[in-house]
Amino acid sequence: MKRLVFAFVGVGLALLGSTTVFGQFDYKNAVPLYSPVLIAGGGFTTVVTVTNLKNEEAQVNLFFKSQTGYPLEGTFQDGSLIAVGSQYIPIMPGNSSRQFTFSLGGDQVIGYFYDLIPKTPTGEDSLTVSLQIDFAPTGSVTGQATIFPTKPVVGLGFYAESSSGQDKDTRETVLAVINPGAVPAKVTITLKDALGKDVGSCQPFTIQPYSQIFDYVKSLCQLPNPYRGLVKVVSTVPVVGTALQTTISVGGVLSFSVAATDPLP
């Protein structure tokens, strides 16, 4: 079985890159929202759902990036629509939804996603976007996580677990963080136990511009076994992060779900 995660990326020099524009897209009135992880290949698929709740046609640009910010070289399909890296998409009005499956052949690839959605005249988002990551290595889904793209923040917190033992399920939390800006992000992690006391230790690290880290919390920090508690992530520049709770059963079956991740005040 393939590991769920890759080691974090230490260098990322790519710019966001250019995108072909189809039709009239209001870039000046569009705000980027980010999902810090997508996974494709090796039994994983990422499905994007775009819903238009308004009474007029809306537009969205979707971008799929590697861990170092380059466009992912995969296929993004909705009937006859195929795109590489990014795609401009019109969405019809009146509670209309479109689903797109981002797929890659061969080995597992991890990256991140962001969308550009123009605002309505009243300042609301004209569309809603969500990502669903499924793991179905034999056809049956054993892991699933739904992520809603968000704006960058300088701090976030989430519940984490790390436990393993003979004849026991292995439970680990995976952290995904992207730096969507042009300045390196210096990141520190602090750990609290279930009683709110400091525990463990983590080395600070840097996320290069337009890059991602995606790794087990236990790989980024020295944790007691078992560990259950609150993880706080603080960055010198705005970042976007989320956490996945993973379980590998005694029989070797991987399952996962998204962990509640909240911005720090």
C-alpha cells in the first residue's frame, strides 16, 4: 500500500503562471479561495463541485497546482471538457451545479487547488465550491474528506492524534499547509495535550512561495505515543491549512476524514 503523504517540499520557485481566458471573466472583482490539498492517482480522486445559487450565469476559474506551484499535468473532465492545470467555467443560474473529477494516471500525486470567483454587486460570492477527496483502491470508498476553499490566515488550530501499537489500529493526523504568496512563510507549531499543557516539540520550518507541505504531524514534531490534543500553526505571512485524520486498520485498510480546522484569533 502506498503511503498517504509525501515529504514536505523545501523549495518552490514557481510563479502561479498564466491562464487562458475564455469569455469575459471579471478578474478585478474575483477573490482567490484555496484548498491546501488535492490527491489524485494511486486509488485517490478529487471531485470539485461548483454550485450557482444566483439567478444569473456566473463564472469560475479553477487552478490545480503541484507541491511547488506548477500546473498539474492531469485531465479534468466534465463530458467533453478537458483542461490541464486550470480552466475557466461558466455555471448556469438557479441552483445549478457542475461536478468535475480531477484524475491522474499512474502513481499518487499531491498538490493544492484554488478558485477565482467574482463577487456579486452586493459583495457576495456568486458561486460555492467544494472539493471531495475519495480513496477507493479496490472500487469501494474507504476514505473521504470534503474541503471548502478558504482565504489565507496567519494562524490555525486543529485536533490531532498519533497512536500505534501491536494489534491496534494506527491513527495519525496529516497536516497540509500552502503558502499562496510571494514571500516565504516561516511556520511554528505548538502542541497542547488534552488538558491544555505544552507537550512535545517541533522545529520551525519555511514554506517557499506558492508551495505546499503535506506530512504527518509526527514527522514534523516529536510526539508522545499516544498523543491527543490541540495543534496550533502560526505563520509570518498568511497561509491556508487543513488536517486529515487517518486510520490504518489492523488489516491494513486506510480510511481518513477531514479534521475541523479553525483560524486562530
